[in-house]
Amino acid sequence: MSQQKEITAFVLDEFSELVSRWGFQSPKVSEEDWMTRIDYIKGDLAFEIELDWRDFDLFVLLVRLENGQLPSSYYVSNGRKCRKHLNNVIREQRWGQVLPAPLRKTRDVADIKDTAAQAKRAFLEHLERIAQAGDALFA
Amino acid sequence: MQVSLKHLLSFALLWLTSLVVSYAYAVQPAFHTAEPRLNAVHSYETPVQAASSPWGDPVSTPQFYDYESLPLLECAPDIRSASPHALCAYERISSFLAAESVGRKPIIVGENMKRVKKYADKVGAHAYRPWKNDPFDFGLGMKRNERWIKDQIRAGREVIDIGPDFQRRAATERNSPFYDMERRNLDGYENYRKVFERSGQTGGVPGLDF
């Protein structure tokens, strides 16, 4: 199995709880040359994991859906914010500790898996607040 | 000056070798410059299998390359150690590409390839398409990316910089070493243009980032 597929499979396995326990839809996986995106949708929001293959890094974002669909643009759609990094939301809302920054500039598979595990813990910790705030998170 | 038969034969052999090497490089698909001009809008999709890679660069799965912005040196990683004839052929093609760059689509660079691609699609430009780097090798990825940006500069392509992904930087407290490398190479390049706004640690491209 390729390393990229191994990481993607790990992330899908790590976050499977979002579907089985927390009522998210089955993940949407989009693969491009430089990135794999995994989206877990519930209501008008999505929890998105970006696996950036050029920088070999993992990023976690919240997405505001438009008419139940993932916006086709990136951070802004129709003049409104549609994507925010989870860390930035936690910081803006003063919800507590953000995901720690890695110590090393270049990353390996273990770093990415570790970040995925931390992201899951942070997301589940704030899931209720995220659901309550909803659209207002993107104001 | 006396010219012996031996000298004449040596010269003829050298000339023939030059012709053969020049032809060999000119007909490599990666060096083929006619196709992109026939189709300036769409990328060319060419599956490349490991066994058929003539440069010994293992490619495990079929990939798709954008001929219009294909890095020349990426296609022939050993060109710098090639014979003077091969270098001559390479330089001729480089010069031709430089001349052809006038009126060609600009190149977009920036942090976060997703942003770069979105912006490139929006303005009808080209973005770097990284070669498959699986398992990840930081040095190899960096070397390939650097060759590509140097080739674009050598060809005189207009380069538009959409800048850092300030939101990603705020979230992760780190920069992309690949984008940083592109910026270093573009420092002082005359055909370089920034389209992002910056205010301290925030900013971006209006409509794309805020």
C-alpha cells in the first residue's frame, strides 16, 4: 500500500466514530495530485481534513455548507467565510487550548498520525459548542 | 594547416553524434513544444509507467502531466551531466521556450496548492503540478519544485504570487518550506507580480482568502 493511501486509511479509521457514534454522513473523499480531502457532513457544517501531499502535512477545518453542498471556492464563497481552521475557531471563540504546533519543520507519517489523533480529540471536545454556534462561527 | 583523414573522420563522427543526440532530446515527449501550443487551454494527459520512464525516476502509478508548464529539467534530471551536444540541444529548446513565453499563460505560486489551483482556475493561469512523491521524500519534492520554478524563470514566464496562506499559518504557526523556496528563487525576478495584501501576520487575496 502506498504511504498516501496508508495515511488516508488511517484517518478514515481514526474518524470513523464521527459516523458510527455522532451521526455524521459517510465521509466524502476527494483526491487530487497535491491533496486528499476528507469531509464529514452533518447539518449545515462539515468537518474537513486536508492531507497536503506537497507539504506532507495534515490540516483540520470547519466548513459552512451552501445549500447542503460543500462550497466550490476555498476560504470565501459568495462574499462570506466558508472555511476556517479548527485551531483558529478555538482561538477566536476562546474555547481553550489549541492543537499544539509541531516541533519539527519537516514531518513524517508518525507526525501526521499524531496530528490526526489530536485533531479528533479536539473536535470531539468542542463538538457540542460547534453545533450550537453553527453558522455564527463564520461571521 | 594540414587536415588529415583521421581529423575529418573524427569531425564527421562528432557531427553525427550531435545530430543523433539533438534529435533524441527533441523528440522526447517532455521536450515536445508543439502540442501545448496547439491546445493552450487544456492540459495534456499522458500516462507514464515506471518501466517506461527513461530517466530512471520511479513512478509507480500512471500520472498526468501538464505539458504547458512541464519543467524541462524535471524531465531530464541528468541533463547537467550530459554531453555538450545534449546540453546544446537543451539550451536551444530553452531559448525557444523563452521566446515562446510571450503571450503564454502566467504561472501562479503561493502557499497551499489548493488555493493556488483555485486562483489559477479563476484567472486562466497555470499552477505547479507536483510529481507523485510517495513515499514522501522531502529532499526529492523540494528538488523537483525548485527545478520547476527555475525553469519557469528561465523561460521568462510571468509569475503571479498569491502569497502566504495566512489562515493556515495562524492555525499551525508554520510556513510551507516549498513556498518559501519559490519566493527565494523569485527574489529580483523581473516578470514577478504580487496580488496579495499583507498587514502584519494577516492578509491574502481579496475574494479568495477574505
